[in-house]
Amino acid sequence: MQINWNNKEPIYLQLRDRLVELIMDGDLTEGDALPSVRQISSEQRINPITVSKALQLLVDDGLVEKKRGLGMYVVNGAREQLAKQEREKFLHDEWPQIAERIERLGLALDDLIGRDKN
């Protein structure tokens, strides 16, 4: 798992986001085991508590379940749930800013989809 860390947000949130990306992209599918806390902390050279915090967020969101003595697994429907959440987040948080910028720049639909105006 490759992660490019930044200084803009806490590491546990960046790790959570990376795991979410893996689920959304289908690299981690329903029923797949997540790497262990020990494995992630060793590979990424981060504190195991930080890893545990990121994984707990996924459990709290209902995307991952803990199986006692076995590890953590992606739950059924996680990808669909994430897609719905990400669409809502995009439409509520990101799209209004994008639409405002499009309007400010005076862009037309043809400009956005790459068609030449004739």
C-alpha cells in the first residue's frame, strides 16, 4: 500500500482515506481482510495507535468489521455505501465551489467537455 503523506491533515485520517480509496477502487473487496495493525505500522513506519485509530474510523462507519482473533474485514455493501457517501460529499461540499468557479470564469458546457465552438 503506497501512501504519500502530507502535512495538511492527521496521518490517521490520511490512512483512513487511503483504505477507503482501496475499497472504492476494488483493490479491497467485500470479505477481504485488511492488513494487520502491525503490518501497516511496520510498512508505513507509523505508530500502531495511529493505525488503530484509522481502522476504528472504518469500523465506526460500518465499512469494516472486527472478527475476534482473525482481524478486520471489509463488510458486504461497503463499496456501494462509500460510493453513496462520496457522491453526497462531492455534491454538497465540492460541486458548489466548482460550479461557482465555472461561472466566475464564464465557461460554457462545450468548454468543459472539450468541444470546439463553431
